[in-house]
Amino acid sequence: MNNIENCKEYIQDSIINPLERLMGNDEVDDVNLWEKYGSKGLTPNKDSVYKSVLHTMMLPYYKMYLNGDTDLCKPNMESVRLRIRHAIDDDDQFGFWASEQDLIVSAEGWGDNMKRIPETKRIFQYFYLLDALLQTDCNQDWSGLSKELKEMLFKAEVYSDYKTDEVLCVLHAFTMIMQQDWPKLKKSENLELLRRQWLFMKHYYSVMTRHIVGVKYTKFYDVTKTVMEASQSFKPHLHIYYCGLMDCVDELHLDRKHQRKMDNLILQLQEEMNRCEPSEMLYELCDTLFPEDFQRLLREHRPKSYKEVEDESHKKDELIMRIQKQNQQLKNDLDATKEVLEQMILSSIPIKDVDAELEQYPPAMSWELLLKLNESPILNAFEAWHNAYPALLKKYRGRLVESMNQQKELSEAIKEGVNRPTYNYEAGSTHDDKRSQLVFGEEKEKFVPLKRLSNE
């Protein structure tokens, strides 16, 4: 087992001093680790003693990193982050320690740091911190934390610092991901997706929270214009932002002039959406972040793309062609049947047999066949047909009228059933409850006892 003092000395030389130098402290020693430890076989193993000492010595830096301390991040954020992350990877107590920390205070510290030191990539360093929390099994009350963040973020009058709000939105997204019943790998993949798409997602958070986060604009017109004119990475997801915007546009309370400008911009946004193929890549993530709203927004506000409109048009054309083809086939079949019946008559087959064949068809088709047969000059000159036709005409007109009357009665019966008063059982009653009462729709105050048959 390692010696505690040797571990302290090695951690001081290999981790603490390099961090201090990166933070601007030139007074610490720069030690050649190979000469002092490696060549002599003095490099300690990363056992439980080493990890315990490492955790104790790194705590001040963990606190600075967790809270986005400016002194820690100032000179070389990338190098500092990597060194701290390496230490976290070797520290089996970091997750337990982080589980007790106030992550909202942490996010506010990062927001304050970004406000004072302009750094476009600083928010992405915060993502790496969240990934460290995820990988080390930080276990907080994620549900309670997300509710607290929603109360802070979804009220525009509470927060107005666009950088702090941005970090709080990222933290809110993280808490929603952490609440999912997913394996750690899938949570990590969704956090990485959020990081890669954050430039777009912060604009989406703006419309969902009803106030602008992560950008210096003060008007949603400018935010929307930025989204519409943004890089190609935004294009497949424009419809997601559009749905959020359309859901909140009435709540922006724009005056007539600005409403007109916004309306024109929305039309331009729709045209831009139609130029690109919409992607569903962010659907699961957005549904995770806003489970009460995302699917509803898609149903209520998502416009159809040109491709979808074209697909629908092609589908309609296909249906029209199918029905036209079927109608032509039906006409051909009717003509063929008419020719067979005509040949039967001309072959001196008794008219009663022809009548029996006609009866096999629906009334409307029988009527149509009968009229077509009578159009034949040859049949009109045929005495047997000429004599039988008036009786046939009367018979099949009667069948047709009877069929039409039956359809009319059925339609009226259906309408009557729809308009019939509804009957509701009193609350708590069941069909087997002999004490239950039937309540008529418009007479719910008058209870009518049910008479039930019984074998008793």
C-alpha cells in the first residue's frame, strides 16, 4: 500500500503545481517527474490511499471548477479543464462530494464568469463539467432541481442576465436528461447531442421560456432572424423553433408595427423551412426537455414542408388514378355483362332466365343494365324483348326506389340515434347494483329507480 506522505508529494508535483502554473503562479517548482519518481520506481499506484489523498488535495480546485471561478479559468481553460478532468477520473469520491453541492449556485457562478470575461466557447466548458458529474454518478434530487430551475427560468421577471440564464438552461436540460430511465451511455450521448446543438437549442429555449437566453438581443424578431439566417446546421431544425415561436407569439404583446415585421419574418421563415428537409434528430431530446409541450407543439404548429405537400399531392393523384382505373374496369365489366345478356335474349333464351340473371346484381346496377339493353336497336326489334320490357322496367324501378328508401330510413335512424338523450348512471353505480338509479341527461336532479328482473 502507498505511503500517504509519498502520495501527497507526488500529487503536489504532478497535479497541483502544474495547475498553479497554468493559473499564473510562477513560484511553484517545475519538477521532472521521471527523474524524481519514474526512474526510481517511486510513482505511487492509484489505490484507495492515493485516491483518498488526491480527493482531499484537489477539493479546493474542484470547488473552483464547479463554480466557474475566474482565477481558475483565466489563462488556459482547456489545459486546466483537462488536468482537473484527469484528476476527477482517478477520484472515486468526486461523485459523492458533488452530490452534496448546490448546482444552481454553481451555474450562477459560471454565468457570472462568462459575463465578466467574454468567451464564446466558455459555455461548452460547462458541458464538460456536467459530463464529469454524469460519469462519476453524481446523485441529486434531479426532479426537484428541475422544478426549481423552471420556476426561475420560466418567469422573465426573475432573471434577465442572458449569460446566467443560458447556463441555467443548460443545467435544466441536464436535470431532465438525468431523470430519464436510460443507461449512462444514452444519457451521455444525449448530453453530447445537446452540447453539439446548443447554438440552436438556446434559441429554442428562448421561445420555450418566453425570454431570451444566451444572446444579447432584446427582441424575438432579432432572435428569429438570427435563427433563419444561421448556419446550415440550423436548417433541419427550423421547424422546431418555428413551433415554439408560434406558440408564444401572442404572448409577446407586440405593437402593430412590430407585429407586422414579425408576421413578415414568419413568412420568410416558412419559405426557408420549405427549402430544406426537416430532421427528427432532436425530437427525443426536445421531448425529454419539454415533455408537456414538445409533441403538442408539433401537432399544433408544425407546417408541412414542400416535400410533404408534394407527397400528399402525389398520393391524391395516385388515388384519383386508382378510382379512374376502377371506374373504367367497372364500365368494361358492365358492357361485357350487357353483351352476354343481349346474346342470351337473341339466342331465344326465355326472358324469365334473363330476369333471374338481372336479379343477381344490386338494384342500381340492374337498372343500369336494363337501360343499356333497351338502347340496342336489334333488341327493340325482337318481339319477346319488346313485349317483356315494360314489366321489367316497372319491376327494376321499384327495386331501385325501394333501395333508395331503405338508405334514407337508415340515415334518419342514425341521425335520430345521435340526437337521442343520453342516459348516465349515477356516480358509484354499477349494472349489478340493484340500488343504482338511472339519470337522464337533462333531468339529472330527478332520479328514476331502475326495475330489475331477478331469479330470487
